[in-house]
Amino acid sequence: MVMYIRHRPSCVQKTTVQARNETVADNVNARWNGQFSCYDLVAKTLARLRTIVQVGDIAIGGDEFVVMAGPCAVESERQVLDTAESVAKAGARILRGGAYKPRSSPYSFQGMGVEGLKILSKARDLTGLAIITEVMSEMDVDVVAEYADIMQVGARSMENFSLLERLGTCGRPVLLKRGMTATLEDLLRSAQLIAASGNPDVILCERGIRTFETATRNTFDVAAVPVLKTVCHLPVIVDPSHAAGVRSLVPVLARAGVVVGADGLLVEVHPQPDKAASDGEQSLTFAQFDSMMLDLEPYINLRPTADRLYAAAGGLD
Ligand code: PEP
Ligand code: MN
């Protein structure tokens, strides 16, 4: 009988491997050093201030503010192609769309699987947009990596450690969403695991956390962005759609994300949100996405100022 021994990368254990004063976290807040500096592959140090994740000609974590938009789920070729064309025209660089869907009910639409991946890939060919799509299981990593440019790990999978380890060798950047009840430390532990498993190209995503508040689907943790940008060198984006749960709040939360220094957005857009198979209430129409992009423009142009604000708070430079 063959025995398999699973190896966990040793650096995932919580030991402070950075000397004090070596991490930016320690220079800003001594307590953060203890909390975050042990994740040595992702912790921001003076020698490693930022990581730029390159996806074709798109640099995530650099000077460009990168918008990823599209439906919650891939439902049909027409739906995806129309959305891709519309969001590309409005300035999005990356098309989102779930082919494998984690649903709260086993009776809800579960996604189109490989057929959905093929539709996304056709949309990339037609529009030049890169593709981001969720991978839920280790078993699907190879097939998703064949079609996707970025592998999305959903909030419910943030602590699926065997999936994260497997993504270490998938050959694609990973967008890691914050779990619904995960602390920022938990999020960085998962990011460290992907990096320690061989993949340094990780993008973090704040998508709202579960609190006692019920007016919104989740509570958008706006402070997560400057904290993560201070203690970690990875790009950080925000997902205002899953944070809000209602489309009327999406543009203003997106604006907040830009102002606090996010590197990009992940937004749900649907040709007919009322007919969407999932997350229609929080999906923007094409026209609403267009006006959100126009509304964001002056805030995006102010981003260097946001960086300076950061520096004033001790976060950068
Ligand atoms: C999604 O992006 O459609 C999704 C399922 O998001 P989350 O994992 O953040 O709930
Ligand atoms: Mn969704």
C-alpha cells in the first residue's frame, strides 16, 4: 500500500520570521508586525513594496486602475458576448463570469461548467478582454486554467487549503476573495499558502464580511484596503457588488474603493438583471455600468493623491 504524506509549507506556521523594523507593518503599527509579518512571502518590506501581477498587457497593482466586470454566472453565449462588448466599450479590461457557481441552495443554478468556460474564451477572442472565473474544486483546476487568465477563489473557498495548494502550480494568477467571516490575518494566511505552494501572483479582494447589519448583504470593510496595502505587497481590489447586495449601492461603494487606494474593481453587470440566474439584485445594467465608469473617472485620476495620503498616514514611502 502506498502512503501519501502531505507536506504543508513550513512558513505557513505562525512564527515571526521578519526581524522587527523590517516590515512596513512594524513601522506603522507595532501590533500589525506580530499579526502579519509572519506571512513572509506576502508581507510588505522596504525591499518589497509592491507586486504587479501581469495578465497579458494588463498590470494589476501598478498605476492603472483595473476594472473587471461581467455577469455573476455565465448563462448563455448571447448574454456573455453582449456583456463583454458593452463593458469593454466602457473601459473594463477583464471579463468576469462564473461557470462553476457556489450556491447557498443545492437547488439553485449551479453553472454551465466547461460549456461556460468555452463561452468566456470566445468572448476573449472577440473583445480582447482577459477572463476571470471561479474555480471551486481541486479537480477543476486544470480545465479552468486552460480557459481562464485569472483563477478566482470565492469567499466560501478561502480556507479550502487543498485547493489553495493546488493553485500554487496552476500557472495562472489567483484572485483570492476574503472569506465571509475571515479576518485580514486569515486572508493573508491563505495568500501565503498559495505563494508558498509556488505561485507568487496573488490578488486580494475585499467583498464584504458578515456582521450583524442586515441593510446590506455584507458589510464592506473599507479599512481592509489601506490595512492590506500597508502590510502586504500584493494588489488589492474591491467587489462592491457582493458587499452591497443591491445595485443602487454599488457605484458609491466602488467610489469608496477607489478613494481608499484599491488597485481595481470586480463588478457584476448583466444585460437583464431582473432575469439573471444569480445575483440579479446586485447586478448593474449596461447603462448603470457606463455611468459608474464615468462617475469614477475623476476619483481614479486622484489616485496619486490617495497614495500621498497613505504616505502621510505612514503607509508608504
Ligand atoms: C461571485 O463572484 O459571484 C461570488 C460567488 O462571490 P463571493 O465568493 O465573494 O461570494
Ligand atoms: Mn455573484
